[in-house]
Amino acid sequence: MNAGETVFRKKINFSNWVAAEPESFNRGLLFGDGLFETMIFDQGKIRFSEFHKARLLDGCKILGLEVTGLSTIEELERLLRLNFGDENPKRIRLTIFRKGEGKYTPLTDEIHEILQIQPFTPAPSFKNSAFVHPEIYLSHSPWSHCKTINALPYVLANRDRAQLGMDEVLLLSQGSYLSEGGSSNLFWVKTGEFFTPSLATGCIAGVGRSVIKAYLLKQGITLHEGFYRIEDLYEADTVFTSNVTGISYLRMIEGKMLGQERLRMIEQLFELSGC
């Protein structure tokens, strides 16, 4: 091995390690040094594109990633139309990560991009069972609202949720305040006013969250963002989670029934063009 050379290997079975290209061992894999956006491609367009663009650019600024080579929404839409047409909605994941090797200290701020395309599945209308995770707590940081690829709290929380046979897991902040769901933001309504945890609780600034906030502001409907306890959900008229795929009403948390008021105006925000 020459001085300064790095050799990469990839394990393909229990004991067989083969040579691998350096790109297989990128900084996203090695350090979680990047961001991703989950988007919906429908009728030839990426839905809520301005919200996605704003969040991605904000994340790049905070992580110090160079944006000059970043694909535009229009470029992605052209690529998707060319390869998949504009029928049948798709779930799109755009992952960007810092180029180069290095150790913790990056050698460059330029980026790589990966695009994953899957069939679209809407959020379930209802989640019958939910629980508050007793061990995993979220922390606020300058990047905690960004959708980074360092997602271990959500991976472990959803692993536990699946093993318990539950539909949703709720995560708390270090101060035991409500923060968010396992892959979604949290909202509830009480006497006509909306509530959602502050980003200071460590939750992600979800695009679905931004869509709902913009709608409520336009309609002059009160939205409170702050620090709340689990008991606040038990007093609500309705509780729901949101992400870019839609909203889901929670029916029960740890055996306690919740209010079941439907919010058709919020549901309609996420209905696809062909519906």
C-alpha cells in the first residue's frame, strides 16, 4: 500500500470481503454527512416544490454543503417525466452527501446526489395505536430541524414500534416535551385552534408541517408552536400526524382514546391531482 492510499472492501457474505470502489464508501455512509428530501412526483410535477427547495437549501447552508452543482427541481422533473412519464404518482428520495474521503474533517464541500424512485403510497387515514417511546429522546441543535441522513433515533424508534405491533411512536424532547412522530410531525386541535411542537424540541421541519402552517396562516386560523406535554393530546378535539404523503389521525395513545374530529380542509391539502 502506498503512502496516503486508502483501500476499500465490501463484505458480500459471512467471510468474503471484496475490493470496492471508493464511491461505495462515501461520507454519507461513513459519517451521515448529508441530507435527503422525500418528495411526491404527480402529474409531471414535484408537489410542494418550493417548500422542498427552501428546506434543502437551508440544510446545505447549515451543513456547509456547496449548492452550485445541486440539481434544480425543474431538472429533476424533466428527468422523471422522461423516464417515467407523468402517470401514476411516485415517491422520490433525493439524497445528497459531501464528496471526498477524509476522516471527520471534510476535504471538500462539493456534493454527490442519489435519486431513488418508488411507487407512491399515501399516508394511512388513521393510526389506531400509538405509544410514547420511553428511552429515545430528541435534542435541539443548529441542524436538528434538517432532514439529515443521520437518522438513528427514528430507525430505532420505528424498529421498536414495529416489534410492539403499534401504528405510531411519539418522541419526546430532552425535557420530556412532545416533539414528533416516528416519521412525521405532530398536530392537534382544541376549540378551533391548532397546536404543534416547536422546532426547539428537536423535531424536523417537515414539508407537510410547512404546508399546513402556510394554509393556516392564509386562512387566519390560530396556530400555537411551543412546548407541550402528552396530557395536552388527551384534551384535544383531534390529534394527527403529517408528512409529505398526507395526514393520519391518531385514535389511541397507550390505551387512551383521543378526540376523533375530522379536518377535511387539511386532508384536501395532500390529495393528489388525479383524485
